[in-house]
Amino acid sequence: MSAEEKVVFERPHALLPVITNYCPGCPHGIVHRLVAETIDELGIEGETVGVAPVGCAVTSVDFFGCDMIEAAHGRAPAVATAVKRVHPQNVVFAYQGDGDLASIGMAETVHAATRGENITIIFINNAIYGMTGGQMAPTSLPHQITQTSPYGRDTETAGYPIRVSELLSSLDGVAYLERVTVDSPKNVRKAKKAIKRAFQNQIDGVGYSLIEVVSTCPTNWGLSPQDSFDWMRENMLPYYPLGVYKDVVADGYANAAEAAAARNADCPVAHPEKAGA
């Protein structure tokens, strides 16, 4: 008589049984799974709307079981804002790469964050434009060689990389920011915890959350998947340190608006209710 079998690992229901188009070793597949596991565990597949970017994840509309919308290049936060405002009961997330989010979409990123839109952003930072051939991105490192910086990024003409989490942490509308990576089982578990926290924040009405995933691009970096992770650890993580960059709940506030009010407590025009008190 055979022993009773127990399922210990299976495909998340929110991740459809289709073959993805990602290159071998690309971390997009790992992060997709973490998002899908989160949707499953929170029981929100029927209530979730995802917004896909322009970039390598443009075809993610075919991979997730929830409703998906394709946004124009960089406009995912604007589309997510519209969906959330029209359907506030839904859970809305945008999945974006660094070229989409931090270049053509930087205005949408900053203004959705400063308005405190109650949405969730999953941001993949691999320091390069992936789908379009490996050009220099806003996150490409100083002296990093790309298709459009064959001698390395020249900071005198191209400036320095944008640290998105640090930038957004200064905005009052932001509730939660964390930078993670998925280069090891331990870090994959940490990334999953952060992603789930970001989705839960939206459900609880805490406010805008963004999870930045420091990632790799083996194809455009010209490295093997393992060598890419080594390069990432040696070069990207010192420039983009992992960790929590903002967490208003951990700071003792119910939501981003409450935290913002406390930070601006001494500004009379921001608190007309105190006038004449």
C-alpha cells in the first residue's frame, strides 16, 4: 500500500498555465509567482485588476488569472489610479520595469505617489532597458556598459542613477516602500512578505505602496543567470541597498494621510481646523 501523497508545491491558481516569453534566468517569472501566490493567499483574484507596462512584462496580461489592462508606455500608475477611483472596492496593482516607471513614466510615478493613491506598484529594477535591446536606463550604474553607453555610463553627461525608493520616501502620500531581491530562497521569502504586505496595505486603506525588486537581465548584460546574480550582488546592491524605506504603520500611524498630517502639524494653512484655537 502506497503512502498517502501530500501536495507541498503547486502552481498558484492566479498564475495561468501558459508558457512565458521571458529569457532563461530572468527573475520576472519568480516575481510573477510571488504576486500570484499573494493573490491566492488573500483570496482576491476575482477582485484584482493588474496593469501591465510596456517592456518585457508587456505580455503579463496573458499570465495572470485576474483582470488585466495594458497601459501605454509609462502610464500604468495613471491607469491604475483611474481603475481604483472608479472601482475603489477592487485591488489594483501595476507591474513596471525601470525604463517604464523611472523614465517615460516618472511623472505618473511621482504624482500617483504624492497624491497617495491607494494602489500597489511592483517595480523591477534591472538597470537596463530589457525588451528594446539593452539601452541605458535611468537606473543604469555609473560606468555600466549598455547598448547606448558602450564606454560606460558617463555621469558628466548622463548624470547619476535614480534611486526610486529613496526618492519616493520623501513624499507625504507614500505609505510603504521596500527594496528586495530574489537571488536566493531567503530573499525570495522576504520579497514575498513585502509584496503581500503591500497588497494588504491597499486592502486596509493604508495608501500607496511600492515594492522595488533589484533584478538582473542576463541576456542584455551578456552573462549567465548565475553570473548575473553575482554581478548584481557585487554592483547593484551596494548602490541600491535592500530594506524598508518607509512604513507609516510601523511608525504608529493608521495610514499615509494621518502620517502626513502629523509631519505638517506646525503649518497653519494645512490645518485650518486649528485656526483661532
